[in-house]
Amino acid sequence: MTIKLYNSLTKQIEELKPIRPDEVSIYSCGPTVYSYAHIGNLRAFLFADFLQRTIREVGAYKVKWVMNITNIDDKTIRDSQNSDVWKTDFGEMTNDALSNLEKLCNFYEVEFRKDIELLNIKNNDFYKMPRATDYIVQMKELIIKIFNNGFAYVSGNSVYFSVGKWRENEIYGKLKKIDFENFRPGSRVDSDEYEREQVSDFVLWKAKKEGEPFWTLEIDGQNLEGRPGWHLECSAMEYDILGLPFDIHTGGVDLKFPHHEDEIAQSKAGYGLEPTAMWCHNEFLEVEGKKMSKSLNNFYTLRDLIDKGIDPKDIRFAMLSAHYRSKYNFTFADVEAAKKARSKVQEFIYELHSDIYGDSEADANSFKMEVFSNLANDLHSPKALATIFSFINNSKAESFNKNSKRNLISVFNQINNVYAVFEITKKLETSIPKNIIDLADLRIQAKTDKNWAESDKLRNEILLFGYTIKDTKDGFEISKLM
Ligand code: AMP
Ligand code: ZN
């Protein structure tokens, strides 16, 4: 089926026409691993997963999906040098700046991988998850290309992209309109994140400050000790791994400027090509109608929600029930509604497995085509789910004949290849295994001893076995993740 997507570059819904036959290449801006991902970040990764699963299942394409790990930028460096943020989890801070950075980032990368696994984003679906620090050579090469093509200059041991020079013949502001009234050619911005109003020459190679990790860039007869700018990292990794142009680039709407705008300029200035055919951006997640922030006490990581006894699959289902280009208002009531909706579909699937048959014939194929065409139309999940619930509400599983039931199970299996929140097999009666109860008892002991690190570790172990644990006033309650 033809897939259509909203392209932020043309501001239109367009047909996906893969550059290489049968294969769709996708690059997703990944996590900055200086702390646990929050549920807003996770929305961005769930969107990318939903997109790639739809392209595989509904579009019947192979997918080459790359998501980078940002392990060097302003925030990772800042926290790797701040003794306050060091926790027993990643050991002693040393005098070696690079090894401190690696320790901090490796720790949060492992935690990120656990989070996405719990959300059913499968490791095997990635072609590669490159770490920025493994591509420093390629990043330096790109800077030199941009410099040799006349769009970069050295100033104060850093290298900057000249926006003024670029604008002589090219558009800067393709994804978001930029007002150049306050633009002063030659003004410079060093930080990775800045506002549209601050449009200036941005940094490609950032001079090291005292005590920071660094690499050496040989350029213009000088040896500059520093590190790549954040925007440059993605340009170099996508070129090296996917080649240019590739099919789809994803990220949250906040990345349109400056991150993606700068990526377009750098790639074209250095490699002569824009990175991608389609830019797809997810809208933001808010919590109870407000921007998520620590000061508002509405800032959640996945583990915060699991601690409240929420099953990660209900979070996945709740977030995927909304359209990715609408703001998603995260509320506990909505997660509870998603849990009910999920179990309704789940019960229907279980009933399709029962040996009770009727005479009715189900038109499984037209049901599937309706769900899939909604997904193919710019991932319209709300409409796809409306089709699913209307089908379930108007059918009785036991009224279908054997053949129809079998066909419907197969359709739900295909739907689940995209949503990934249901069990397609027969219902299994489960009791909680003894080793899980033993771990839970050890965790209670650790909590009594106020050994929080140990109790967190045990909770993670329990999770990896597929169970969640919730504290109650009498002890704990364990449930199996579906
Ligand atoms: P970061 O780890 O900060 O580099 O961000 C990872 C991804 O999360 C990026 O694609 C961001 O655009 C996205 N993102 C950050 N905050 C939110 C939010 N509140 N809602 C949706 N996506 C977000
Ligand atoms: Zn990026």
C-alpha cells in the first residue's frame, strides 16, 4: 500500500517514494544520554518506531533504520564534570575528562536501551545505533569539506558556519521561517541549543574549555583542540551510514530549528546534497496540559510511571492512540483509558482462539484494508483505532466460523506488528513464578535497609523478567507485563 506522510520541508502530505527500490532508509535523532529519557523524548522514539513499523507492515518495504546516540554535546559534558550529578551507579569521578564522559553516557545509554525495550521498540529493528564519539574522524572530514568550499571560518580556536555566506545563494530557513531583521552577519553562537531569534553563525568545531574532553582538528594550518558541534554530528553520521539523500529524517518539532536547519546547510555545503527527501516531526507531549518541567513537578521518566504500577505497553498504546502531529496531553486518566481499550482488544483476540464457532463470515480482508489505509494516510492512528473498535463493538467473536476466526487472528497479528501491544496467542494462565517473588522479597528488604540503589537494581531485574512491581501499604503487588 502507498504510504503518505506530511513532509515538514514542503508542508504537504506526500507519497513516500523510496530512493532505492524496496528499501526505506530512516534516520532518527536519538537521545542525548546525560540523564534518563523523559516521556516526551519517549514519544519521539515511539513515533519513529510506529513510522518504521507501518512502512514495513503496511508499505511492505524493507527498512534501514538508524538512530544516533548523542554522547558528546554541551549537556553531556556539563554533567560529566559536575560532581553533584555523579551517583554510585557509575562509579568514581576521575581526572580523565573523556573517561568521565564515557562513564556517564554509557550508563544512560544502557538505561535508554532498557526503556525502549520495555516500550517494545526492538533492538533488531535498528540497522545501527551509532554513538557520536565513534564518528569523530568523519565529522572532522565534513568540517574540512565545508571549510574548503568556503562556508566556514576559524575564529578563536573554533570553526563556525558562515550563515551570511550561505545565504548568498541558498535558503536558510527551509523548515521554519526565519526573520533575518535582527541577523548580524558574523555574529556567532557557541551553544548547541539556541532560539530562532538568535540566528547567527553556528559552531562546527568548538574550542575546548579547561578540563573538557577534546580531539584535534587540523585545519587551515592550525591544530584546534576541541569537539564537534551537536548539529554537525548528525550530518556526518547519516552520510557515513545511509548515504545522501536518504528517505526520511525524524525528530521532535523542537529540532526543526536550529538542529535540522543547520543539518541541511552543513550537508549541502559539505557534501553538495541535502540529507533527506522527507522531514517528519512529532508534536510535543505535555503533562496535564502543561509543559513538562521539574519545577512543575510533572516531569516523568518511564521508571517513574512503572513505579506507579503502570504497564509500559499501556503507555505505548496511549501515546500511539493520538496522531503524531497533534500535541499529546499525557494524563493518568488517559493511560487508564488506554489500558481498558487495550484489554478490550486483547479479550477479543483471546475469544477468537476459543473453540466456539458460529456461522457468520467475517470480511477480514476489508477490515484489514480499512485499518491499513488509515495508517498509510500519514499514520492516522485515531482513525485506524476507530475502525478496530467499531469492528469489535459490532461483532461477537463466537459468532464467526472457524475460517473467519483464523483469518481475523492473522489480521490482528498484522495490526500488532505495528502497535505491538497485544498478545496474539491463546490466553495463558499465569501465576507469579517463585524467583520473581524471591526478588520482590529481597527488594522489600533493601527498601527497609534504605539501600535504594539495590532496590532499584532488583526492580529492574524483575522488569527484565517481564513483571512490574508496585508498592502497596501491605507490601507489594506484582503483575505480568502483557
Ligand atoms: P534529546 O534527548 O533532548 O536530544 O531529545 C530526544 C528527542 O525527544 C528529540 O527528537 C526531541 O525533539 C524529542 N522531545 C523532547 N521533548 C519532547 C516532548 N516534550 N514531546 C515530544 N518530543 C520531545
Ligand atoms: Zn540529530
